[in-house]
Amino acid sequence: MIGDDKSKNKKIASDNQSIFDAEIIMRDYDKVNELNPDFSFAYYNKANILCTQKDFRTAISNYTKCIVIDPDFAEAYFNRGLTYLFIGEDVKGLADLSKAGELGIYKAYNLIQRFKK
């Protein structure tokens, strides 16, 4: 099946390009944090990328840095909460979702209710 091989090769090339792109983006965010350590969005965006790479512990660390800099960053609480739930740390995850709800992300409350059922 020559067509299947071409499809597999394109998929591998695409995956390799995505990994390369993510590495470049992460280096750029590291540089941003070096130049401006209080720029919370860089930590938030790094955490989102880390989640796509399944590096959940490091993502949580970056969400936490973001929250330390900006304690009202609702999306960071929301995403950190989802990440905690994904790795099985339910108490921390539900607490973060609750905080996200308090800060205006009301769909967090729906997730909390579904999770508790």
C-alpha cells in the first residue's frame, strides 16, 4: 500500500514540525519571562502548550506561576483545575474550578456539579 506509506510519512513530518514549532515557541516564552518575569500570559501560554505535550506537572507549575503573578487570572485557575482533575488530584482541581467560577468563569460550576455526580 504505497498510498498508506505516503500518508504515514506526511503524518510523521507534520508531527515532527509541530514538535519543532512548540520548541521554538517555548524558547520564545522563556525569553519573554527572562525579559519580563511578571508577564503572566507567557506562563499561561507555556502551560497550555505543555498540556498538549502531556507534561502535566510542568504545566501546573506554569499555571501556578501565572496565578502568583496575577491572582485574578480566572482562565489559569480553570485550566489548572482541569489539569489537576486529569491527573487525579480531584480536591485541588475542584478548588481551582471553584475559584475560576468566583472569578467569572461560570461554566466551571457546571463542571464541578457533573464531576461530583
